[in-house]
Amino acid sequence: MEYKILSEDLVYDGFLKIRKASVIHDRFNQNTPINYVREMMDKGDCVAVLLYEKDTDKVLFINQFRYPTIKNDNGWLLEIPAGGIEENEDAKDCAIREVEEETGYKVHKLEHISTFYATPGVSSERMYLYYGEVFERDQISKGGGVEEEDEDIQLCKISISEIKTLLESKIINDAKSIIALQWFMVHKTEKF
């Protein structure tokens, strides 16, 4: 199977970049190729971290306003800490930085869970998903986000005994958080 990008243009260059391309690729069961035009959000790669606070038996979440969710929800989303990987930044270093910025915790060791595309039909963004363990004493600042970026983030601690209920009731409706919590339930706890 082969493909060819016939043309690609940057049509929007803001917080997100939007590219428009003419693409041709082979079909699975026919001799004639498919030729079409598609748009792609090109934001760069990102990280997310599921943090488990061992001494309190809680998972750390953040709550923040997410404009794109207002079409179907109230705009505030409970999710695991996450953020964009900066140019020439290692994914693990970014994860450590984002955890500290958003939660105030210093995480020392991360375990890679998965790397995936959350919305491959419209975005080139890859998500590097990690797991980290912390203790209450590892909170070295108040967190809440980067002041210069005017971030407004609330730290939320949720008992692991509530995870299944949160997933079943769809209170947690963010894909990266759902993937991380399901992984946690399978690999890190026998309480479910």
C-alpha cells in the first residue's frame, strides 16, 4: 500500500496549525487509488500523567475549563495533568514539568503506559501517556498552572475506590484519562 501527498498548505497558523492537503493512496480491494482533500490539525505531540499519591491512596486530577467541550458539556473537565511537548524537549522531561506546573508535585520516576493518536482522523498529535507515584510531601508548590500563560487549574484528589464509579457514571469523559484509569485498574490495583 502506498500514498502520496500531492500538495500541502498551511491554511491557519495560530495556537493550532491547520494544514490542507491533497492526498492519493491505494485502495484495499480495487486497482484505482483514492484521491481527496483533507484538513489536519497540526499541534505537535503532548504528554499526560496519571499520578497516584501512595500515602493517601488517591489519584490526582486537574479541573480546568476546556472551550471545545461547551458544545456538549459545561466546559470544565476533570482530567489527568497534560501538556504540549516543546521543541527539542524530551517527552519524559515534559511530563515532569507539566506535573509540577499543574499540580505542584515533583514526580521522580515515570512509567510509560502507551503512545497513541487520540483523534487520528483530524490531528497529527501523539499522546505520550505515563504513570507516576508520589507522596503528599512531594507537593513542592501550589500548582495551578503557569501564571504567565494565565492558566487556571484546580487540583483534585480522588480516592481510588471511586474510580470505577467515576468511569461508569461518565464523570470522567476525557479519553486520555479513561485510558490511564483503565490501565491503572488492570495493572496497579486489586481493589476493583
